[in-house]
Amino acid sequence: MPKSPYATAIDGFQRALKPFLKGLGFRTRGRTFNRATADGLTQVINLQMGASDPPGTTYIPGLRENFHGWFTINLGVYIPEVARLHGGGEARGFVRDFHCCVRERIGNVGPEKRDSWWRISGDQELVTEIEGRIERDALPFLEAHASRDAILSACGAPVANLGFAGAPPRIVAAIVLTERGDRDAARALLSKQAQEQNNRGHPAYVRSLAEKLGVGPLDEESVT
């Protein structure tokens, strides 16, 4: 089946962008780029094409946009032990953005602080713009989470869940701390996390995770 004009255009854009990312240490598979950190984590940059909605789809500006023919950039940091025990699943060889517990879109970490999309084209002007956005916005975000120490600091930051997509910071920190042998600190974090009542099944899940991690029973005075 022949590729659509948009798929052909994003292929050309990716080829033009690849030397820049290769120079930064990223390797490529499909529309995803991986780079290992000194602490054994993997940084991920992914090009995501907008969906092709079925005919008759109603679009509402600000609520349901038509992103067919556009693309955005996903960012992620993969922590092997977290993926193995909680979240997107353990990667086998190459890491995809959905394997990551630290995830963001490039627009959300840029000055606009909102999701950003670009019209697909092979123009060098667009390639230059995206290279600039990666240097200015993506790399600082990835480097801010380049080690387990940095991620533990981010987990304790007052900026709620920025970057922790689907993985509560306390759980991420508890798994990292358990791997380091600090079970007391991990148990204290999970005891607090088990108080979350937004999902009725969540406290039971946290207790199950604590058992799997071997941190001992959670503090019953803290768990409701």
C-alpha cells in the first residue's frame, strides 16, 4: 500500500533531523530516538503524527482539533526498575515513549506551556526550527531527569506531577529507593500514597506493590 503524502513528508523530515540527533548521541528506530545516560536511564524523543479521523468527524476548536497532517514531539525518560514493576512495561532493546514513567510533550516544557503541533513538511526552515526547539526545550527537560538522584528530587518537588505521566511521583521514588536498599523511605512514601482516594482500587494496588517490593506492611495509622 503506497504511503500517504504526509507519511512521505514526515519520512523526509526525519531523515533531515537524524544527523542532528545522531550528533547528540541519539540512535534511531522508526520515528523514535534513544540516548543512554550515565546512570543507566534512557532518554527518548519521539515524532508523533496526528491521527486520521474517520469521515464526518466534527471538530471543535479548543476541544477536538484536526491534527491530520501535523506532528508533535513526545519526550520521555525510561527507568528500568520502574518500568518492570509499575507503568508502561519493560522495554526489550529499544525504548518507546510509552515505556517511560517520565513523559511530556515538547510544547508543555517550552515557554508556551501548552501542547504544540507543526504542519508536516520537508522544508529546511522547519528542520532548523525543530532543532532549535530540541536544544532549547527538550534537552533541558531530559537532562533534568538524567539520573535517579535528579528524578528523586523531581518527585519531591512541589510542582505536582509535571512529567510523571500515569506514574505518581511517590511510587516512582519508592521503587528507585527500594532498588537502592532504602526500604524504610520507600515504605513511608507508599504509606502516604495509599491515602489517595481518587481511585477506589488504588490503596489496594499500593499495598500490593509494597508487598512485591518487599518493603514490609505499610503504616496502618497513615493508610485509610
